[in-house]
Amino acid sequence: MPNRGFRNVTRIGPVQVATSYDGRGRKKHTAACTAPRCGFSADYDSRAAAELAARTHRCPVR
């Protein structure tokens, strides 16, 4: 995967939230779980939505 130029990376529990620009120059906010074998990641249009997803994420792998 090419480097998407993540900025403003923060960690909320096992989930990292970062801001980047997609291929069309639009700002996107990504939430991704860093726990092994979890696989959760999603893109959002607002930082608040990404942070909410990070706060409410319940990792199925324990």
C-alpha cells in the first residue's frame, strides 16, 4: 500500500486515528485498530466521526 501521508495521528486505546488526503485531494479521517488479527479500519469524512468510532470500537480478538 502506498504511503498516504498520514498526519495528526492520535491513539485511543488500541485504535489509531489519523488524517490524510485521498487520491482526489479530499481530506479523510481514518480509524484503524492496531491489535493483532483484528482488522478494523474505516474512513470517515469528519475527525469527530473517526474518534467516536475509535472510542466505541470493541475488539473481537482478546
